[in-house]
Amino acid sequence: MSLTGKGRKMLGKMLGKNAFICFGFGLGFSAQFMLILNVFLGVSLTAFSQPMLKSYDFQVVPYSETTRKVYTQFLDAQQLHLTTLSEDNLAFLWPRKDSMALNQRFDTARCKEFYNNLYSKKTLLIRTVYGYYDSFGVGGTGSGGAGGAGAGKAFQVSLGDQAEVSILKAKFLKPCPNSSAFACGFTEMTGSQGAGLRGARLAKTIKGPNGDLKNVIMEFIHSSDTNSDRENRLVSNFNLPSASQRLVSEAAEKQFLGGFREADVLIYLGHARAGGGPSFFPPVLKMGLSEDPVNYGYYTSSQNSFGDMVKAFEDSSTPPKVFGLFACKSAPLFAGGKNSLSQRLQAALADRGTLFLGTSSLTTSNSDLGNYLGLMDSLLGLRCGAGFKRSTAIEIGGNKMIYLGRTP
């Protein structure tokens, strides 16, 4: 990605010292029988299949205020960079007469078709759902658990979805610094969100591709009940959510799956769970303390959430125009594999003409946030051609944004 002036200095500083990996954002660091029960008796498969976990020895660490400040500054730098891409902006160039110069930058017919389709209704709904964003790691000092295993290490956990929703909310509520910035200037909507639903709803009026006014509603939803992973779990079995956490997780999951019918732009930010996600519940853990205790075998063997996502997409008669999975290796895990679920997702994307955005490898929270802001700024500012792709060109650790479908 190319920066100039202040933007390069700010962004370089943020990336150099605070490139937290996707699973380390806040610390600095018999099937048929169960199917019958689930379908006919309404008994959850999860309750039967999740292994028992009677002890929980992880130290709960609050989301770092330093990290919050760093990410806020990082997004300010990214927005400064995005304002330099305005030469590829359809809204600015549409009234101009020099069509030859216009066509040298991007295909105007293709770009207009994309945005006329995206803004075909009076109101554009952008729904962003955060998964349960846990981060396990080691920090400080501690006994290392019973028997002194790992003595001198403190196995820790932090949650980030609530904090990052508040960071994004604050960013979009800020006044726009100039006419070349678009992911800004929103106002907060009031009113009840429904049982278990946590997050924020923002609104803004913008000029559409044909000059008419369009209403934009942005929804930010998070999946954790409290900021303590321990408090979000049942004491009798720490691999199951507490009653209040189950309510919040189910509400977030419902909004995500419902987004395949209701949203024009649907984004998931969170963990891929090695292809078993998206994940809106506290993760299933392995026995014993570990720097990365998530039981990935549970997720890769069940893939219940992946299946629910694909089915919701297939069943929708009004699918989103843009669908993004901002999670580790989301493109190869969900939309690039040869298993049946990946094949079905690829077919649904092609059949519906939905533009898909995913990641190529392990991601970082700051790269996800920066690329998310770039995508929103482009969609709101009607950005086209190379400018559109440059808005999501933050690469850390070799990760790149992968597109499936026609970009504007």
C-alpha cells in the first residue's frame, strides 16, 4: 500500500510496533441419534458434543487501553491514506465530460452497474457481526497451574469484540475530515435492539451513483456478554456458555444468518476456528493449560456453523451484494476448498453474483480493522477500479485480501 506524508509516518509506526496476530489482539501478545434429538426434540447438538471442562485456570486480562489507542490512531492513519484515492471515485467523476480520461482509470460501465445494483433500494443496510473474539496467550508471571506445569508463566485470555465494536463506532461517528472521506459523519440511532442483541446502529444520508439521496444504516453487533471469558461460561462445564452468554451468542448468530436475507453488505469479523466457524460462542477448550487451548479438532470435525452459513446463503432470495469474512485464512478455508461446504459456497456466490472478500492467511486485528475501514470507505464513496482494491491493500505477515466476483 502506498502512503504519503503524515499518513505514511503514522501508519508505519502503527504497523511496526503493533501488528498483533489474529488470535493475539489484546494481550500484546452417534450422529444420526443426535440429529433426531436436534430435529424432533429441539435438543442442542452442542450440549451433547462439547467435552466436559471442569477447571478454568486462565487469568482474565482486560482489553488493553494501549491497544485501543493504537488501533484508533491506526484507523486515523488509514483514513488519511484513503483520501488520496479519491481520483478513482465515481461520485466525483460522474459529472465530468472527459470520458476518455475516466476510462483510463476504470471501466465506467462496470463500476456504474456495480453501484446501481448495490444502491438499488432507498436504504442500504450494512451489517457487521463480530464473532466471539477471544485471545489466549502467555504474559506476566504465574504458577502455570496445578503441579507447577509451566511455572513462571501466566496463561491469559482477553476478549476483543466489544472493544473493537466501540472503536469502529467511534470512528464512524466522527465528523468527516474532508470531502474525500466517507466512512465517517454517521449519527447513532436510538431504540431497543431486541433480547440479547448487543452493539450499535448508525445512520447517514449520502449521494448515490445517480445523484439521488440514499440512506445508509450501519449495524455493529458483538458476541460476548461480558468482557470476562470466565464469567461467560458455565461453572459446571466451562465448555458451555452461561445462560446470559448463550442469549447474546444466539442473538449475534441469528443476526449474522439473517443478514443473508436482510443485508446489502454482510461482514463477519472474528475467528475462523480452522474452518469450523464463524464462531459466536466461547470456544471449546482442550484439557489443561496452553498458550492456544482452543480445541480445533472439535470445530473441524463438526463444521456446524459453516454449514449453517452456507444454508442461509443458499436459502436466501435476497442475498447480500457484498459478503466478507475477515478471519484467518477465510478464503481458502471457506471459499477455496474442495469439500462439499466450500463447493456449495462457491456455487452460491457465483449464482447470486455476490462479491466475496476473504483473507489468504493469518490476519492481524489492525490489518482487519484497516481493510474493513477501507472497504466501507470505498462502498460509501463509490470507489472504482484500482482505487477500490488499494483501499483494502494492507498486508501484514503475507496476508492479502482475496476477491471472488466482480469488483467495481
